[in-house]
Amino acid sequence: MRFLRAVIIGFLSIFPGTIVGYLGWLATGGSEEVWAPEVVFFCNIIPFGFVIIGFIWSWRNGEEYAVNYQR
């Protein structure tokens, strides 16, 4: 359950990542070249970075779903 919750929150964090990436892309001039470094960074790395960070954050904060076998 903890893993599934972390995956769902990780994938949902792509939405704020695309907003931040879009604003960064606009701030750098909005280049139309596909392989320009600012396009690759703001349109690819930032959103997928948000997914990874969202997964890690939700995994670390999902302790209530962890299975602890203590006797």
C-alpha cells in the first residue's frame, strides 16, 4: 500500500512540475528549438525530477502504511 501511494503521488506531482517547467521555459525566452539546453532542462528534466522527488517525499512520509513486525 505504501508503494502504491508513493507511485500515485509521484505521478501526480508531474502537474506542478510542468507548471514550473513552463514558467522557467518562458523566463528563458521560450526557444522553439527542440534540442536547446533550456528546452531540454525545463520541459523534460524539471517535470520528471518532480516525479522522482514526489515519489521520494511520499515514500518517506508514508510511514503509517509501513509494516512493522515488532513483538
